[in-house]
Amino acid sequence: MDPLVIIVSGPGGVGKGTIVSALVQRDPRLWLSRSWTTRPQRDGEPDDAYRFTTRDDFEAHAERDGFLEWTEFLGNLYGTPLPEPPLGRDVVLEIELQGAKQVRERNPDALLIFVLPPSREEQQLRLTGRGDAPEKVLERLRKAEEEEPEGSELADYVVINDDLERTIAEMAAIVGRERLSRSRSR
Ligand code: 5GP
């Protein structure tokens, strides 16, 4: 059986990272892909949050067709290496919208969940809270305005992260439902 590919997308500061780690921790069938990025590591960010790399190495890997998708986002490159999940595991990608669109083109069966912040104020607080500089926060808020209508339109499910536990439960339920309906349609 092909693995289910679950794309979790949504604007910066919406809590995607926290949601996805909780989902993966609770559901041993999920396998989280680790992206490459040329963005410098943030203070306090775990070493394994990304494979932090140089632009040269990133571009060389892209030339070798080593990425399922990649894009430039606010001046840095981000990419998903071709996923190699252990047998029987479903793949989770936490990526922005341009990448989500590329994955969908290559794999139309991929499930796209788009996460929205409860409000712009809440999103701003989260972005500021993780230590982003004020101009970066503004940039990401502007980007969110741009991405949200398209993301919501394209997504199979739109989830508002108003309460972390509720959101995680809703997403776990979506994954369960999709597994069931896909196993039935085989
Ligand atoms: P951040 O710099 O805040 O870690 O990530 C910026 C944006 O890039 C977030 O929306 C995040 O989901 C997205 N992102 C992370 N990894 C990838 C990736 O491999 N591909 C794409 N397209 N976006 C990614």
C-alpha cells in the first residue's frame, strides 16, 4: 500500500511545527520528513529542526533532482528531500504553499491540511514570541495575507488553530478518516 502523504501547510506563526510534532509523537504510523533550508538556525532552535545547509549545497542537491519540491521563501531556500519512509508509515510534510502545490502536482492523492491562525493578532504574538525580528514578523504577516485565500481554496481541510489540543485532535481525526476511506476504496 502506498503511504499516505499528508501536507500540513499554513502561514508562519500558526503553530504548524508544534501541531505536527504532537501528531507524530502520538501516532507511530506517521513519519515526519526533515526539510533542508539555507535559513540560519534560530536561537534555541533544535539542531535537527532542519538540515541547515549552504545555498551551494542546496542548489547542487536540487540539480541532482534530490528534492520532491523546493522553493524560495522570504529570501531562503526550503526543500523536501525525496521521502524514504520506513515501510508502512505515512509521510508528513510541514511546508509552505508553493511547495504544497508542487507536491500536489506530483502526487494528486496527497492530503492537504491548511492551518489558519485564530486571528492576525494571535499570529503576530506567536511570531514575536519565538524571537523573529520586527521586520521579519511584518514580512511573514504580509505573506500570510497573500497565502491564506489560495491555501484555503486548495486544501482538503482547513483547520483553525484556536486551541492546540482541539486542533491536534481534529487533525488526528482527519488522518484517521482518510486512512479508512482510502483503504475502503482499494
Ligand atoms: P521557518 O523559516 O519559519 O522555519 O519556515 C518558513 C516556511 O517554510 C514555513 O511555512 C514552513 O512550513 C516552510 N517550510 C519548511 N520546510 C519546507 C520545505 O521543505 N519546503 C517548503 N516548500 N516549505 C518549507
